[in-house]
Amino acid sequence: MLSRTADSLYWMGRYMERADFSARILEAAMRLASLPADEASQGGEWDSAIAISDVSDAFLAAHGAATEANVRAFLAFDADNPSSIRSCLAMARANARAVRTALTTEVWEAINDAWNEFNRFKPATMDMQAFARFLEWLKGVVRVYDGAVHRTQLRNDGYAFMRLGAAVERADNTARILDVKYHLLLPENEPVGGGLDYFQWSTILREVSALTAYRWVYRESIKPWLVADLLILNRQMPRSLLNCCDDVAHNLDRLATIYSRRGPAQRMATASVGRLAGLRIEQIFQSGLHEFITRFISENARISTVIAEQYLL
């Protein structure tokens, strides 16, 4: 496979995952903003949505204060924001179009139809209910895309690059959700374990489709360290850091088998899985959750860089 084809497939997978992530972050911010005024975090949910998306500098330059209207527009519809839902769908479609012959009809139609339907939405006339329906539509679009990839693509190198991009992106997204919740969202005068803290953690679990999984695994009330355990170390949780790292390593191994050659990307991914699998959540909290996540995000970015150097350039 040509490196430019692999690059397009890899980034198509990343952009579709990122679009889904942006929708989930906006939905979480809307849920938190709906709390009564005396229970809410004084607008912190909108600041957190920007911080999680890692676009703070660009947002401040364009809008200044993080209000509901500004954040909704910036993260959903702003063509100048490379992480907005609009930009992600546009870039996913551009990459898919560049490698149209490497995709099944179902995968291409899932992306192309999503882009065409997106352009029928009128953001200027959306009230909160209409915007919530838009976010549900977007999450449904990504499920259709994922289903088309899973059910119709050959398990070849193209499939591996698509899933590899999605896994790298998902790992980064989960880490950022945990970090921002732990450090930015809860006001200083609110107790950890209080009503607002509980609602915020349950909202985060709901928005990563993990609330039911949490109840199945732990069978008790929501506790921050157990949420972190689920989203970091639980291999059965699709969005956990360990499961994402497993997916990265698995798809890199698939590529090594197809091309009969292992390289630095495979070695780095295998080492990352080994380090995570050997940890306990108590160790992570003792050394500092923020510090752990900062290291993880940097390591995940390094793996992405090595993947690019080995396969995509």
C-alpha cells in the first residue's frame, strides 16, 4: 500500500473518532449546564469543554469568554477550528474520497451521506433541543460508519490503518476527559464526593457510554478512583486507555504480519501495553493522576509520530 493511501485511511479513522468525541463533550457540557444555578459550576462546564478539546488558544483568540453559544458554535460548526465536528467530517470525507477505491461502498456512503446531511443543519436557528438532536444524529452517524467498517471491510492493511487511527485518537480523548474532570470541572468550594462531583462523574461515564459498564463492574455508587480504574485499566472497557493501547498494538501487529516486518512502532506500542497492564489504580493516584495522564498523552503522541515515520511518510 502506498504511504499516502495509508495516511488517508489512518486520518479518516482519527477524524471520525474525533467528531464523535466533540459531540460527546458538547452533550456533557449541556447536561452539566442544565443543573440548577446553585448546583452548577458557574460556567466551568463550557471552559472544560474547550480545555478537553485542546483548542483553548484558538478559542480565546476568536471568542474570549467561554459562553454556551460560543462554545457550541466553535466545537460544532466553526470551519476554522480543525477539531470542530464540521472540520472533522470534512476532513474524513476528503481523506475517504482520496482513497475511494480502498473503501467499500458502505463505508464511503456512511461518510459521504454524513457530510451531505450535515450541510442541511442550520446552526443559527438551533435552540437547545434542536442542538441536542443534532448531537444524537452525529453519534448515530459514527455508529453507522463503525458498523460499515466492521462488517464490510476486508481485514487487510487498509482496515488496520483505519482502526489504528481510531484507537490512537480514542486513547487521547479518554485521557483528556479524565484529566479535565479531575482538575478543572469541580469548583474549589465543592467537596470531592459531594452532589455536584457525583453528578459530574456520572455525566462523564454516560458520555463515554460507560455508566452501565461501571455498574456491572463495581456494583456500588460512583467513586472517582473506580471511574479512573474503569477508564484507565479495565481491558473490557472499549474506551479505556489499556484497551485502546491493546487495539493500537494489535493493529500494528497485524501490519507487521502483512508486511513481514516489525519496527519501532510495534516495539513502542507493546512496551506501552506492558507498562499499563502492570499498574494498579492505587499506584496511579499515589503518583498523581494528572501527572500520569500528562505522561500518557505525551507517549500516545510519540507513538502516533513513530507510526507516521514508519508507515505514513
